[in-house]
Amino acid sequence: MGVKARRGLAVSIAMGITFATGVIASAQDGGVTSESVAAAASGPKATNGSVKCTAAINADGSVLSCKGCVAANTTHPATGQYQVEFKAPCTSILAVNGWSRWVQPDSLSTGTVGAAVCTTADRGGDANAVFVTCYDPATESPLDTSFFLFVAK
């Protein structure tokens, strides 16, 4: 199996785990808000890529540091899964509203990260949060790892 096929499988597995635990990273879980429906109806908005909020998240889901995040509402619901919630200026941070997010696995000065891969998605039911899934591409298994998260518009 090629690298692209393994990554695709890993994402599918991660999404399957997400569905099984009831924590879903998109509006498909019934967590559609009137805000996301209105944004989708008016069409997606462009992003300029200007970083507005950041978060440094430890492997256990605790917040090391952040700008604009809500540490009390940042969670680690399962292995390799994280929800990072933000406040102003990062509210209604749905992709369709012109927000972009990217995540970078990082040791955060505590050791090594290895080959972790992480992805981001809208957090169904919470337009102010980003859902992050991390996995080991070699084993295609969910993986707890520390990371930086950037939210831009």
C-alpha cells in the first residue's frame, strides 16, 4: 500500500473512530448550527491567511500556552483527538466563514515528536472550536502528541 493510500486509510480510520465515540469534526453529526447553515447558504468566504489565534497543546490535551483560546473548554476526548476552543477574535471559526487552521506536531521543548501527522476540521456543534486528529502514519493508529495550532482569517 502506498503512502497516499495509507494516509487516506488513516484518515478514514480516524473518522471512523470519531463517529464511534460520538465526537465528530464536521456538521455531519447533527451539530449543524444556524450559523453554519447561513454561512454555507451565502457561499464560502476567502481567507487572507492572517493568524489571529494560536494554541500550544500538550499530548495530554492540556494547554501549554495560547492566544485567544479557552483553556477550560479545550479537551482530549480520546487518543489522538483534541478539541481546542477559542474566543474573540476567533469566533465562528468555520472553514466556510473564511477561517483556515493548520496544525504542526511539535515537542514543545519536552522531547521528540517522531512522525506524527495531525489534521484539523470544524468541530460539529461548536463553531468556536477546532477539532484536531493526530495519528502515526507508520502504524495508522491514533497518537497522542503535542502540537501548535494556528487559526487565521
